[in-house]
Amino acid sequence: MDSNYIFFKKFIMISNIETIVFIAILVSLFFFVYKLKKIGYSSSKRVMISTFLGLALGVAIQAYSGFSNEPTKISYVAETVKWYSLFGNGFMDLIKMLVVPLVFVSIVNVIVNINSNTNVSKLTSLTLLTTLGMVAIASTVGFAVSKIANLGANSTLLENQESKIKEVKDLVSIMRDLIPTNPVKAMVDLNVIAVVIFAMFIGIAARQVYQKDAAKIQTFVDFISALHAIVSRIAVMIIGLMPYAVIPLLANTIAQRGIKTIKDVLLFIVLLYVALLIQFVIQSLLLLLNGISPIVYFKKAVEPLLLAFNSRSSSGTLPLTIKTLTDKLGVHSSTANFVASFSSTAGMQGCAGIYPTMLVVYLANANNINIDLTLFIMTIIVVTFGSVGIAGVPGTALTAASVTVSGVGFGNFFNQVNPILAVDPILDMGRTCLNVSGGMVNALVVDKKLKTFDVEKFNN
């Protein structure tokens, strides 16, 4: 084989003029976004503009490929997507680099310096009640939308395809996995809840020692405070790259999906986004019931929601979520860190609530199984408790789907949802956006109940 071919095709991954052109277009768009910053456009506006630019660029790549059913098998598309991932997924790698240190240091710092009248047990119980309650509501919405539209009744079954179902654990095993038997491993695995639990033990122990003998632990308290300031500054630096990263992130998602693949499951895509919109309305009503303006909330929450939509990662959005809650929405730092961290892993309304419920209805209709009250109740219960321990990274909705489908006894039919799994990135954008919004709304509600909510900062 020609050595030049190997060098350009396999190593450099630039063997087509089209690849060079699409990379040049991306660089030009970066420069355009940079100029927007120079003339005074806010970060939120630049992120919104970048989202539209990324969508247009992805459609342009699809159109140039003739809307191929398998675009990634076209060499210049594969090369372009690879180079775009350097900027888009590279940004997400930087964000994920921050998750563990930010969560750990923030929670320890918050607990050590927490107001003496803050009730940690009340914070925990309110978080669990609100988070799992909203997942149950999300599941109900997904069930209702799918049932009304008779989702799956006209599907073409693919009986001989290999099932992609994941190994399903029982609830007790899932709960035990959250206990950080090895804190270092929990950090490596990005097990956010285990990191939160470990940080809470460190923080509570340090606070108790501090209250008895402040001098003994003052060095540790000062170190944690300084480390928190440093990590927070790193977060600001990395988040500043977001307007540039969303362009290749969204362009890649669109460019890699064949148009035929999308058409095959168009009804499922449409119904999922309808259910997501309904759940957004329910979140708004929950805010209104607690005396919080949903208009102000969505206006201030636009950056983390757009990052969630483009990145498809709840945990990857976590640093920006916490920063937005504390800096713009008036949520107390203890509530923001605890509730947002918990919601990035457990109780995700999109990935672990609406989506797996819709799959259950889809499979029931596709296999002529009666959809009755028993199936409805069983699904809500399985979805709600199964949402615990689902990691907030791209693709883990498959785990939630596996837990739910198997939990209601449909495990043998799982191979029939393979066409839906083929367009999962398109579904995952909306699901993740709802996940992050759910975590932020939960934090606002919990903080209001704890009476630590800064109304003036929220309304400013």
C-alpha cells in the first residue's frame, strides 16, 4: 500500500479536498464567533448563534453527501467528523475533567462553611422527593403521549436483529453501587453520586472537628477554600470556549445521521419532542406554584440548556449548571452543588423518565400487548426507581431503557427498538436538555423550600 496514502488517509485523516474545505469553513465560523465577542455580543447570544451555525453546517455536509443513508462511510465525511470531534468533543473532555474536582471541592467547601441553621437532612429528603416525583410525572407524560398516538402500532418488526440490551441490575445492587467503597474508583468512573457521598462525609467530619478545635483544622479549611477558588476559575476559563465548541458538536450530530434512518423512526422522534415540550411546561408550572417566574428562569438558564442540547451530556454540563444556579438564579451554593450533582446522575426526566416509558408503549403496541392500568403503574414504578444511578453521559439512556424494558417483562422484544437506537443522538439532544433543566428547576424548588433562595439575585 502507498505510504503517502497511509499517511494522509490513516494518520493525518485529510485525503480529500472536501475535508480541507469543511475544516476551513469551521475555522471561518470560529473567527466569526470571535468577532461577535469583540463587538460586545454576550456569551448567551453567541451560543445561540453558534447553535444555528452548527445546525446549518451539519445540514450542509449532509446535503453535499447527497443525503446518503450511510454518510460516515464516505471518506471526506468520516475525516471531517473526526477533525470536528477534536474541537467539539475536546471541549467536552475539558468540561468532564472539571466534574469530579468541582463537585468534590465545592461540596466539602460548602459543608465546612455552611450556615449553622442549614438542615442537611432536610436538603437530602427534599432533593429525593422532588427529583423522583418529577421523574414519575415525566414518565406519565411519555406514557400518555405514546398511548394517544398509538406509537408502535404500525412498526416494522426486526426480529432477527441482535439485541443491544445491556445487563440489567436489580435495585439493591444499583443502590449499593452508589456507596463509594473505593472513592478513587468512583472518581475515575465519574460516579457523581458516590463522589457526592464521599465529599459529604469529608465535609461533615471536617465541620465537626472545626467546631470543636478550629485551630487544628484551619489549614485544611483555608486549603479547600483556595482550591475551590482555583477550580472555579478554571471552570470560567473552559466555559468561555463554549460558543466555539457547540458548532462542531451539533454539526457532527447532524452530519452522521443518514436521512433514511431518520425517516424510519420519524414518528418516535416527533412524539419524544412533543413529550419533552409538555414536560418543560410542567416544570414551568412547578416554578409558578413556588412563586418563581419561569420566564426569568429560562432567560437566565439558556447557556447550560444549549450546552446540554449540543453536548448530550448532563454531567458534562454540570460545572456550567452549578455556576448558573449560584451566579444568576440565586440558588444557595449548598443546594446548587448537591441538587445539581444528584440530578446529573439520578432522576433524569428525559433519559430515564420519558424515553424508556415511550419504548415500553412502542413495544406493547408493536407486539399487540394490551396496554392497561397494570402496565402503566408497573412502568411508572420501574422508571422512577430505575432512574437512580443512571450516569449522565452520552448514550446511557440505553441503560435506562434496558432497566425499564426488562423490568416490565419486555426484555425479549428489545431487539425491535434497534431502529430507534440508530438515531439516538438526535433523541439525546432534547432528552439531555430536559435532564439539565429538570435539575435546575429541582434546585430552585428545593432552595425555595429551605428558605435560602436569593429572590433579589434571581430577579435582577
